[in-house]
Amino acid sequence: MHNIMPAIYGLNSLEKSMLSIIPEAVVILFAFIVLFLTFFEKIAKSKNSYYLSLIGIAFSILYVVMLSGRNLTGFYGSVVFNGYDVFLFIAILLSGFLTVLVSKDYIENFDLPYPEFYSIILFGISAMMFLVASNNLIMVFISLEFMSICSYILTGYIRGNARSTEAALKYLILGTFASAFLIFGSVFIYAAVGHLNLNSIHTYLENISYGNNGSASILSGMGEYLSIGLLLFMVGLAFKMSLFPFHAWTPDAYDGAPTPITSFMATGIKIAAFAVFLRIYVLIYNINVINFNDILWVLAVLSMTFGNIAAILSANVKRLLAYSSIAQAGYILIGIIGGGFYGYSGTLFYLFTYIFMTAGAFAVVIIFENSDIASLDIKNLSGIAYKYPFISAAMALFMLSLAGIPVTGGFMGKFYVFSAAVKSGYYWLVFIALLNSAFAAYYYIKIIVKMYMPVKEDSNVSCIAGEGKNYGIVNGNISEGIILAVIICLFFTLIMGVYPQIFINFANYSAASLASL
Amino acid sequence: MEALFYIFAFIAIFSALMVISMKNPLTSALYLVLCFFALAGFYVLLDMQFLAVMQILVYAGAIMVLVVLVIMLLNISRLNAVKTDFHQKIIGIIIAIVLFGEIVIYTVNGMTKKPTGIFTHSVINKIGNTQVIGNFLFTKYTLSFEIASILLFVAIIGAYLFAKKKL
Amino acid sequence: MAFFMKYILTILIFFPTVAVLILLPINKKNEGLLRNVATLLSLIEFIASCYLFRYFKPDTYKFQFIEKFNWIQSFGASYFLGIDGISLFLILLTTLLTFVSLLSSYRYIKDHVKEFVILMLLLETFMLGTFAALDVLLFYVFWEFMLIPMYFIIGMWGTGKRIYSAVKFFLYTLAGSLIMLFGIIYIFIIHYQQTGNFTFNLIRLYNTNIPVNLQILLFIALFLGFAIKVPIFPFHTWLPDAHTEAPTAGSVILAGVLLKFGIYGFFRFAIPLLPDAALILAPYIVVIGVIGILYGAFVSIVQKDLKRLVAFSSVSHMGFIMVGLFAFTAISINGAVYQLLNHGVDTGALFLFVGMIYERMHTRQIKDLGGIAKKAPILTVLFLTSVLASVGLPGLNGFIGEFLILIGSFRSYPVLTIIATSGIIFAAVYLLWMFQRVMFQDPHDQIAPYDHHLEFFDDMNLREIITVLPLIILMFLMGFYPAPFLDRIDPSVLHFLTMLNHHKIFYNAIKIKTGLSNA
């Protein structure tokens, strides 16, 4: 029995373990530093926390880049660091970077306590990174919880605002529910296979399904436990990915949360959830216990269709983007269903484009919110393009990218995942998805119509800050940070549409290390 | 042993149901304490006496006392009638029954041979209960343990942010 | 110069984008400067594109001015440009019409001039790219983005129900394109499964062997995309709205260039990629084309709105072109391509004149117009020329195209061709009747709320004459001396037919080689 007890750390293994979590550790370190600023009133009130957070994220990106190419496993297989993580860490850190950039104005406008705000965002980023890197079921659960706790706090951050509090509460209750599903699922999986480590589960299953011929008898008992475990686990993750039947928290949480946080949730959390799902999918789901692709097929179709219909009906920009993010989750899922190296790489590429178009759209929403429009009804956007030509042009481009029009990253991403699905023979799925994109174009276009083509009657509605103002202090500040965020998003959205090869290579590199696990 | 398991299971489910169906928050809280006790019973059955004690000390003891105290302080005697949509209730019950049925069918049809982990009675008795947990926490799951600590820290900050009147 | 000739297509395609960058720093308020610079740049673009004509080798079907660079290796997509006789003239038409429509909008477009010229130039980039692309993905990128500037042009400077029309235009074409994208992805994957490598290279995709049943499904997918753009009869409903509400420049580009993309797509992509399906489905498509001819003509007769009338006449004309293309004889396809150019010139000119009348009278209702001939003789003469060209009067360009289509198609579909011929007669009816009512009818017979404007109806000024003059010259040139055009079109058409001929189901008619180049 002694071999069960792990040996004392060798220095080498400790070093390796530490090395494998350096990017997360750096973010956490800066989160603490930012948090300690609150002790010093004068420092806390200046912009230090903002810059420190940006520097922290930049440092972390630096470490990721420095470590890239290595293949590290740390803490007895709890976390791994390889090409897959490099890609997703950079994606998550960029999403966090953009969130911090756009937060400053918003915080000043709403007079929110800020060192804590940035600190929790940093904690959230590190949680996402842990989630992506985690390689056993306990780590997945813990880091998912960590991520969720951060997002609950941030969602309810506008104190005294009923909608924000309501959003946080709903999110908390449904999120806890999801976590319960997740842990219930893990228990079943553990009961079936007796391992918590994803790689061990993978090898165990592979031995059973491809190994000796007498495998059927072993599988017969285990199969049910495993499949119910995987189903429940998927439900837990589907909450975070906001796929259709598990989406209920999404519109309210997105709508009520402070807009930078909405952006953070729509990009960071979604990416992290998809990334961990993809990893587990490749390692466990893909080994035929039951055909999960059929279930995912249904989820994808439902998410796209529901998301698009609900988005068409919504009159508020933030809500519209929330529903659109549900539909987008459906599109991303198509890449996973398509499967294979091509499909996984496509999914990662789509996730990467998705960051920039969504974060960009929310950045523009924040600018609108800060300067003119207290309520974000679409009809209040009427004619805004003539007031802010650059910002509106950027918004139009983000909308087109979300709709999947060429020359933008959105098109390339969609093309990539759709062709992966066609390659695996999912013709109807792709056909439905394409019809859905045509359908979805309507509401993206609706925003552009309002911005650029005001009708006489409602042109005077816009720019009245007093009317329909629910909350917030509007001071009309547009700082360089937010403009920088818009420019970054614009640049990436365009470059990924015009010359995506570099990003595809990056995604391929990442998918390769995923598939080789 | 088997009979004990079913008794504890019944108590756990029953008390959990009572927690959500009682109108008076104090009664709910007390049922929750009962639920925790039942869970502690499971741990004992699994030879995890240390966990059972922790469960009772931390959850049933410390946390629930705090909850009861808060309920007393806030003087919430009775929840006002919450508007519940009839449809929601019906749909909720149906879905719950379907899910429960599925799980039951799966488990019944599932393994005939019960799965056993590495830690059987004899092993645990040999090494010692607390040592096993300690060993795991500080070797294999150190990272999870550490992250959990940060998680709790962030949760505290969150609670502080929500609760404090003026920052 | 060598550099210029080597990368001429790239330079042509992206020159308008560079022009946009030149225009960006100019102050919004300085509208005159913006207009002049944009028009001048588009004129330079047109002159530069004439070099293509000058150095184009007429005696080969092979693609010329080829440029090929890696673009997305993972998909096997490349930046692959090249033109043959057909894309050559469509490119020339595009550059010419962009210049013309920029020049024509000096009076019509009054606000947001900067946005307008920028969008027009952007549109030009994407239109040229679509015609020059030989890589399917590249083609699709250009093809679909083209919608955006057009959508803005209709929505921002249109009249009446402009937003409704713009959104309808956008969604209709987008839906078609997305279904087409499905077909493209499918063909791409089939090619991958057969050869083991990804490619979007059109010439390599031509060699894909697809089972006939699948071909038919895929053809329907591509057909929807292209047919909506053409537009063919049941899919035409976006066209009258978009045309009617668009500003003059928008209508000119829409009719002159955008409608060509559908036919061009059939010619370049749908038919050669899926030849068996094309041959099988051709009779049905010809029937649809004939229905389109008659439908367009009948609906035009009863139109009350001048611009809507011209728009519906487009439906009728595009029907002719579809018949010509799908008759699959050398003469008829030559005619179809020729008529494609004619339609761009004639209908473009008609929209210009309608726009001029609208600028002066502020109405497009035929019943409110009348008596313009007395006030504006130059306008009348030039307008009459383009009306007659559109009707198909011998000596003007419309005649040659329609004549070739009809003799060519007669070999394959005699009965349908006879029915289609009646379309020409109806064209004469609705166009000439329209012309009579708008120009000569005594305005005092009508209750004409706008007739006081007629007092101040000024004739065409120099700018307007310069605007339409290239088109009028082309009408005569193409009517009297079609050889330079047909010489260059013919080899590509014959090659197109040989590609079809490899697929054996059919046809003797193809083999009849014509002496068109001597005509």
C-alpha cells in the first residue's frame, strides 16, 4: 500500500509544478497587490489600481509566452501546461485586459469602489486560467466555483441597484444549481472509473473500449454510471456555456451586471467553460460511451434557434447581445461536434474571434452608456452614428462580424467550424446553422439601421439623458483606455478576417497538443 | 449497515425537502442542521469519522449557529407569501420526477458489482483516517486546497463589499 | 510600368480603397472637394482599367493577368486573381459605372457626402474583387461584403421606405449567399475527400467528380444564391423595392453591376462546377427565365412609378440573359454575355435619366409628369436613345444581344424562344409608352400638382451630359461594331462549352462553332 501514498516532493517535481502555474500565480499576486491598495486611501483613489491590473495581465502574458513550447504537468497531475493552455491563457488574458481597459470610465461614472473591482477581475482571470489548465475533476470543480464566485460578486457590484442585485442573486442560485450538477456528475464518473485525473480516466476508458475483446462485460455495468455522470457533468458546464435549456440566467445576469462585467462574462467565462469542456470532451466524451454528439447536436440547434428568436424580440442592446451570445455558443458547439483536429482547431479559432467582436461590441455599448444614453434601448441609438462616427463604424463592424459577414473574423470562424462539421458529415446541422445566421443578421442589422438611418420621428428621442434614465451618472467621459480597447478589438476582428493564417496556425498548434494528450 | 444507510438517506432527503418547503426560516434552518447530521452519518458509514466530526462541527455547529443567529437578529419570523406561478411548480415537479426516475433507472440497471475505491476498511484502519485525508490534502490535492483558500478569501471580500454601507 | 502590369488586378482592386484613405483626412464640411477628388480618382481608376483591355490577348480562353499568393494555407485558399474575356468587360463596366454614378450624384446627394463617396469607392473595390477572383473563398468574401456598402447606400440616401428596402435587400441576398456558402463548403469538402488536400482553387475544383444526385442538390444551393442576385422571377421581390428607393447612383450600380454577379456566378462557378446538374436542370431554368421575361414585361406595363418601371424591366431583361445562358449554345451564351454588358449600359443610363427627372420634378409618378420634351430637348434626345437601346432597336446595342440570344436559343428551345420573343414586343410597349407619357403628354390634361416645377425645368447641364455621354457612345459603338467585344468573349464561351461537353449527357448543339468573330 505504500506506493499509493505519494512520495515527498522531489525538488524537480516541485519546480515543475511551480513553473506550470506561474501565469496564474502572477495574476493572483497582482490581484493581492491591487487589493492591498485599498489600505491606503490616497493611492486607492488614484488610477494606480487600473494600471497595476493592466501590468499584471501583461506580465502574465509575458510568462505565458516565455513558457510556451513546454509541456508541464504539475501537482501530481492536477494541472497541465501545454500548447492548448498557451492559446487559451492568451485568449483569457486578452479578454481580461480588455475588460480592465473598458472598466475605468464605467467605474468612475457609477462611483463604484475600484481597487476591489480590479482585484476581483484579476482573481476571476486566474480562476479561468486554472479552470482551463485543470486536469482532474476536483480541480475543475474548485476552479469553476472560484470563477463563479468572482462573477457573482462582480455581477452584483452596483450596490443599491435593484437590477444588478437581482441579476447577481439569480446568477448565484442558478450557478450553484449548476455546480451541484457538475459535482454530482463527477461523483458518478468517479464511481464508474475510479479515477479523478482526466488522463487516467482517458487511459482507463481507452483500455476498456479498444483493449481486450472481453471488454463488453466490464463496460456493461460501468457504462450507465459513466454516461449519467458525463451527462450531469455536461449540464453543469452547459450552464456556464449558456447553451439553450441551461441559459436562463444569461439574459438577466448580462443585463443587470455592470457592462464591463457583462463583457467579461460573455468572453472570459464562456471561453473558459468551452475550453474545459473541449478538453474533457476530447479526453472522455469522445470515447464512445453513448453518442454524445447527438445530444450536443440538439443543444446546438436549440441554442442557435432560441438565441436568435429571443434576440430579435429584445429591445435592449445588452439583452440583445446576451441572447446573441447564446446563439454564438450554439455556433461554437458546432465545431466541437464536427470534431477531429480540424474541428477543435476551428472551435479555438472561433473562440478567439469571438472575444474581440463581443468585447468590442460591449466596449462601444459602454461608451454609449457613459456619454448619452442612460437606458440602452435600441431605439435610443437612433442617429448616433453622426455624433460618434468612429465608434459607430466600429460597432457596425462588430455587429457584422457577429453576423458572420466576410472581411471580419466572425466569418472566418464560422466558415471554419461549419466546414469542420460538413467534413464529419453533419450536413443538416450546418444547413440549420446557416439559416440561423441569415435569420440572426436581421437583429444585428437592426442596430446598424438605428445608428445610421434615423427616421425623423425618433431622431429627437435620442440624446435626452433625462428620459428613461434608470440609474447611473452620465458625465460623458471617453477615456483613452476604452478607445484603445475598441481599436484593439477592431484590429483583431479585421486581421482575423483578412489574414487569419497566423491565428489558424496558433489554433492548430494548440489543438495539436490537445489531441496528442 | 445497509439498513443504516437507508435510514440516513431517508432523513437526509426528508429534511432537505422540509428546508425548502417550510415557511418559517428558523424551522428551515433547524431542518438543515438535521440534514447535515444525516450526511455525517454517511461519512461514518464510509469509515470517514474525521470528516463526520468536521461536518458536524463546522456545518451543523458553526455555520448553522451563525445562520440561526442572523435570522434571530433580523427578526424574520415568517416569509411573506411568495408569488409562485402554478405552471412553474407543475413543470418543476414533473422535471424533478423525470430526472429522479432517470437516475433511479440508471443506477438500478447499472452496476451489479458495486464499485469500490482503493481505500477499503482494512486499509483505512491500517493507516488511520485523519492521516489519509491529510496526506491527500497536502500532496495530491495541494493546489485544489490552496485555490479553495483563495476562493474563500474572495468570497469574504465579496461579502464585505455587499454588506458595507459606504466604502 | 512592368510592376504595374504584373500586379494590375491587385492595383485596380485596391486603388479605390487607397482612394478612401486619401479621402478620410478631408474635412466633412468640404463637400465640393470630396466630390471632385472622389470622381477624379474613379476616373483614374477607369483609365487604368482600360490598360486591361489594351493588353488583353483576345485569342485565348486562358485566364490572364494571373496573380497568385498564399492566403490561408490551412484551407488551401489563395489570393488568386485572373480574368478572361467576360470578367474583362465586366470590370471595365464596373469602373466606368462607378465613375458615372459618382459624377451623377453631385446634385442628388446633399448630406453625408463624405460617407457616400467612401462607400461608393469601397463598393468598387469589392465589385472588382468579385469579378477578378478565381479562388472560391476569395470570391465569396468579396461577394458577400459587397452587400454592406450597397445596403448603406440604399438605407442612408434612399427615399420613401428606404430602410425597409435596404433591410429586405440585405436579408434576401444574405440568405441566398449563406445557402450558397453551404454548397461551396460541401464542394470543398468533397474535393478534399477525393484528393486529400484542401483547395479553393477554382480551376482545380472544376475537376471534382460529384455524383449526379448530389450535384443537383448542390446546384440548387448555388442556384438560390445566384438566382436571388440575378434576380430570377420568383426571387426578384427585393429588386423593385431596392431599385426604387435607392439614390440614382445606387440604382445605377445596382442595375449596372450588382445584377451581373448572379449571371457571372452561374457562368464561372455553378455551371462548370456542377455540369451534370446544370445540364439536367437547364430546361426548367429556361422555363423560369421565360416566365421572368413575360412577368417582368407585364408588371412593367402597369407600373405607375417611373423608377419601378425601369426596375421591373430589369427583371425581364435578366430573364433573357438567363435563357441565353442556359440554352447552352455558343451563340446564345455569347449573346447572353453581350446582353449582360448592354443591360449595364442601357439600364444604367435609364436610371440616370430617371434620376435627373426626379431631381427636377421631385416626383417619379408617371401621371404627374409630362411635357418635358419642350423644356429639355437634349435630355429628350439622349433619353430616347437609351430607351430605344433598351427596347432593342437595330443599330443600338440592345438589338445585338437580344438577337444573338434568340437565334442561339432557338436551336435548343424553339417554342420557348418564340414565347420569349414576345418579351421584346412588350418591352417596346412599356418603354415607349412610358416615354410618350413622360415626355410628350400635355401636362395640363392632368391634375398635376407639380406642373409648376415644369416652368423651371432646366435642360441637362454640362456635368450631366458628360455623365451620360460615355454610356450613349457605348450604345452606338456596341450596336454598330460588336467585334472587339465578341472577339474577346467568344474564346471563353467556347471553352465554357467544351468544359460542359466533357460531361456527356448532351448535346449536339454545342459543337456548332460559330463565325461570330467575323460578324
